[in-house]
Amino acid sequence: MERPHDNNEGKRMIVIAALNGTLTSETAAHYALRYCSVYRFDLHLLHVRNDTDPIEPVMQSMKNIEMEALRMEIKVECALLEGQPLKALKAYVRKKPVDILFCSTPATRRFFLDSFSDKVTRIRIGCDVAVVRIASLESARRHSSLMLSIRDARLSVQKFVFFASLAKAYEIPAEVYSVSVMSWAALAKLDRASIKESLRNINQRLGHYQKLAELADFKFRLKHSITTRENPQIVHHALRVRHDLVVVGGPRLKFMAPFRGTQPIEQLMRQTPVNLIAYYPRKGGHD
């Protein structure tokens, strides 16, 4: 039987970094560059022309990233698109073998709502998305410790691979931090035996990831926590252990918090004092 034609067949995979001329978007592009270095993917620097972002800073950012990519022997292409940003982006991704899109998010109080990064995570774009919150411009070039935060033992293959890719890219120690959340009443009923049993179950459920990591010559440590408030616990642990890069699964933290009017992912990104990446697998994947 004849196979359907695939325009992307045989092409080298690419990573897209969306630039808007700010230092935060340029720094987010450095994460994309490091990610490319693991798989030797090509990097496409993309900007959609608009009335808000002056073109001169965008072109300077592209030049800066190109110089760094040349040193790392990563192939770079620059693309200036026209039209409505999301439509232009979707059309570009549809024509290319895109693995993942990196974009930054602004740091204002309502930064995540209705921003470009927020809108990208809500549409079926056809590739993974990494939304980067920059707390420190300098640390993005010299990370020393990486943490992946998960809820209980819910860890998708997609998220684990992204986490491992960053650890390989920066060649830094890595930790999977499993947080179990319960009410004060439920927490008060726990005894030592039940806590040990709960943690043992989590270890068993994540055991296959540890086996996979051994096969890939990738090591990570596993830590646990039981708490009543997830976001403050993530921030506290990151600071206590001195992690300077945190990865979270975007879809899980993006469920609405209707009575507070703020989404958990927005709260975490606003509170974190270290660089944070919210990872969204392409539609159809699971967090």
C-alpha cells in the first residue's frame, strides 16, 4: 500500500525561539540553543512584525544568538513573519518539522493572562511549547542545579525527556521533586507507617524512569514532600537545595482557580525567585 506523502519526511528537526526584542526573550532563546546542542537540531529565530515591538532590538537579538550558535556549531535561520501572530506562527510550524517552541513571558502582575505565551499554550500549534520565566538573566548561561517538580508520581514520558534534555545540555545535577498535597485534616491523620507506605508507592511508580535514566547514562535523585500548599513548597525547596532552574508541567498547573481569579501557573511564575520553564507537550500528550 502506498504511504501518504509527508512534506517533513527526511528533514532535520528544528527548534523555534520566539523573539520580541527584549532581554528576556533573548535569554529564553539561549535555552532553545542549549536544547538544540543535545540533539544537533537547527534553531529558527522567529519574530512576527507588529506595532508594539521595535524591529531594531529584535534584529540585534538575532545577531547575538547567531554569534553564540556559530560557536556551538548550531545552524540558525532567522524568520520575520507578517500577519496575526498566532496564525502566522501556526502556518510556519505546519510547514516545518518543529520539535518545540521556546518563548518568554513578561513579569508583570498579570503577566500570563492574554499574553503571547498564554495564547500559544491554549491553541493546537503542532509542537511542544516551553514558556520561560526569567528571574535571573545571568544564571541562564551557567545553571548549576535543575529541579523537575511533579504532583505525586504523575510524570509523563514527554516531560521526563524534556527535563533530561536540559540536564544533559547544562551538564548539571538533576532532581525530580514529588509533591503530595492534602488538607490539614488529612495530614494530621498520617503516621510514620502510612507516610513510608505512600513514599514507597511513589518510588515504585517512578522506578521505570530510573531504569530508563540508567540506560541513557543520565542520573537524577528523587525527593518527596507532603504539604498543604504546593507552590510555596516548590519555591521553598528550590531555594533550600539551591536549584537555579525549575521545570514544571504547564497543563497540570493551568487549571483555573475561579474563586481567587488567578491560575496556579501564574502564581508560581510570579513567586519563583529562580528561572522557571513551564513545559507543554503538544496537544494529545499528557502531563
